[in-house]
Amino acid sequence: MLSLSFLLTALLCFANANPLPGSRLQARQSQQVSITLAVSDSQFRSFENSATLKSYLQSQGYNYNLNYNQLSQTIVSTENYFASKAASTTSTNSLAPPNNDAIQTDSDSTTLDGGASYTNISATADTNLVSAFSFSDGDAASSGGAIQRRKTISSTSSSGTADSTATVTGSTNPVSIFSSADVPSASTSTTLQGSPQDALAAGTCAAAANGASASAQVVTTVTYPIGSGGRSATSGSVSSIFCESGVSARSSGAASGSGTSTGLARAALTDGGVSAQVSCNGKTTSSSAPTVGWTVNVQGTMSGSSFNGNVIAVRTARAEVRCS
């Protein structure tokens, strides 16, 4: 007769070699989740409804057993975040900034004589850069600034009858950028304000020749951790602008005598968001509502019905306009 201890030992060995069905099921349900979507602003807003979000993901071939109510709540929170920014120039960032590294500053003033009546300016505000630029020649001028930290810097340039100034003021709340460009026949200026935690960029340009274009863009990344135990949501933006005047002079190589043009561009989450404006021979054209698009990434691990990972929403807002 087999002893009781022998039977128990045999049973334990069998159990270890052949896990119970529930254990095998749990192992199978632990899987990596990887979702990437590129959608319009209206489609993104529709995801505030969890049923719409679930249906859309399934239509794209994603059939994870996710908590869609929880995912939809991150969409609602993201929309509320951008709405609060757009309504104010002094709003406090409810999400943590990416880091607090040392501030870099950059300023440059350029004066040129002669040449075609063309100028352009570009500026980008990222995490730790504060910059101001100005350029002037005999009949063209441009200036711009960018900020995402508390720092003040300025740049002024003058040549012949052309003048330009860019001042970035980071010692107040709201912080601000002032940019102006002037030639005898055309001038333009703009002031942009925002929270010290935001990325701001602004620029202006003017020339004694026809043809101008301007563009502004803000790319914002908002990250929501889910099921990670203590991590906070974070956000970060990169703002950029471009402005050019005197396009006809650049094309022909002929200076002056061919009209006038100005442009300005502003990029921020606050104080009007992204906008651009140009003027050719006194006729002004402003950008319409910005184009907004989203990229949504859901990355993490499903264990049973629990999800551990991140929802990352990247919003790109862009405005552009030109005249000739």
C-alpha cells in the first residue's frame, strides 16, 4: 500500500507541473498594450464618450479589454487643461513641468547694408531656452523672441532707416515678448503674454518689397500615468514661429521699389494661442482658426483587467498665412 506521504508528494509534483486552468488563463491575459492614433480635433473630442472611444479603437483593430471610462477621463482632463490655458495669460500649470535645468540665453543683433529688400525671422521656445533676435538693413527689418523660463533679455538693431527690437520679459507674471520691425514704408509690432511655465514665441518682419508669409505652431505633450502608484501627470510644449517679408525682392534680387510687406506670428497656449498675420501693399490678411491635430499613444501592460502604463496625448496647433 502506498503511504500517505508518497501520495501527497506525487500530488504536489503534478500540481506544479500542471498549473490550474485559472493560473494559465491569468498568464495568457498578461499582455503588452500598444495603441497609436492620429486623429483630428473633432475626433479627439468625441473620445470623451467612452462608448465612442471603444468603438473607434475596435474599428482600428485594437481589442484590448481596457477600462474605457478611465481612458475617456484622460481625454476630458486634457481638454479641460487646454481650455483653462486658452482662457488666461496667467494660468497656473496644473501639470508638472518636464524639468528645472539651467536656463540658456541667446541674443543677437545684426546690421547689414545693401542687398535685396528681404528678411526673415524664426524662433523656437523649448524647455530651457530664452532668446531674442533682431535684424536690420537699409530697407528690411525683423525681430523675434522665445521664452519658457523666468529670464529677461533684449536685442535691438538699426541700419539706415530700418529698426527692429525684441524684448523678452520673464521677471513678471505674466511673462511677455515684445517684437517690432520698422522700415519707412511699413511697420508692425506685437506683444505676447503667458504664464512663466508656458512656451512662448513671437516675431515680426517688414520690408520695402512685396510678398510675405508667417506661421506659428505649438506642440504640446501631456502624459497621464495609469495604475502606476504615485506618478503625476506631466506636460511640456515647444512653440515656434516663422515670418518673412520682401519675398518678391528675394525672388528677383531687386531691392526696394516693388511695394511693401509686413508679417507677424505668435505661438502660445495662452493669450490667443497660435496666430499669424501678413500685409502686402497695405492689405492685411489674418490666419483663420488654427489647424489642430492629435496623436494619442497608449503604452503599458494588461494583467487580467488591470492596466499599468501611460496615456500620451500630443496636440499640434498650427496657423499660417501668406500674401503676394
